Amino acid sequence: MVATALQTRTRDPRIILNAVQERVPHLVSDVGVEDLWEREVRLLLRDSVAVRSLAERILGQGIAYLVTAMENPGVDMGVGYTVDIGVHQLILDTPLYFALCDEYNAGKYKHHAPLIERRRDGTVMRTAEIIHRNGFDLDDELWQVDAAECSPCDNKVPDSH
């Protein structure tokens, strides 16, 4: 009997983010910031998150969501309020977001078209499972804290998340 090794692929959001740095020609560079990960963490700390470890967790899950959404077009996905903070941080840094779209969405812009009403249909936890199947570790606490209320996007907007 021949035993086969099962290879588990875990994707690291920090590596993914830093890997697109050369695709960001118009990045506003800050003195003392060594890479894109550090830049986005500091922006989160500046604007919305008070604790560094939480900012890193939120950013990591935001990257995992966006990459998974881009790699799975047409799949109904949505995040809760907490992870959405990280998603919005990435989208607001438009040169970086365009680089992510270039790398993970075949060079096409992935629209963000949020609906006003939150969905309460289990989308958040289904999304977490899709992300996990896509090779990312989940921060269960961040997904479960908002599990009952999804921040959905309008599925009528082409190529949106």
C-alpha cells in the first residue's frame, strides 16, 4: 500500500498583499513603512481600529475575502461589519485595490456595490466557509461576531462583491 501525503495549502494574506507591491506604481509611500501590509495596518490604526493586533486580524480577513470573491465570480458572498472594515480599507487605497483586481480579477475592476439593508440569511458564515475552502485560515471570532448580519452587495451590478 502506498501512502500519499495530503498537501494543505494555507494562503497568507500578508504575503499576498506584499506580492502586489510592484503592481502599484502610484503608491503613496510613507516614511518608515516597509511594505504594503504595514501601510494598510497603519491606515486602519489611524482611522478605525484602536489595537494593532485587531487591525492585523481585520486586514487579513479582508484580504482573504476580496481575493476569494475575485477568484469566485458569481458566487454569493458577503461579510459582517467587522471584516468589512478591512475590505473597505483595501478598496479606499485605490492604487492598491486596482493592483489586487489586476492580479486576482483578470485585470478587471471588481465593483463594490453595497446594499443599504443587511441580510440575515446566513451569508456571513457561508462566506467564511468559501474562504476557508479557498485556502485561507479563518479568524472565527471575527466572522462569528457579525454572523447574523451580512453587509451584502447588489448582485445586479456586474462583477461586484
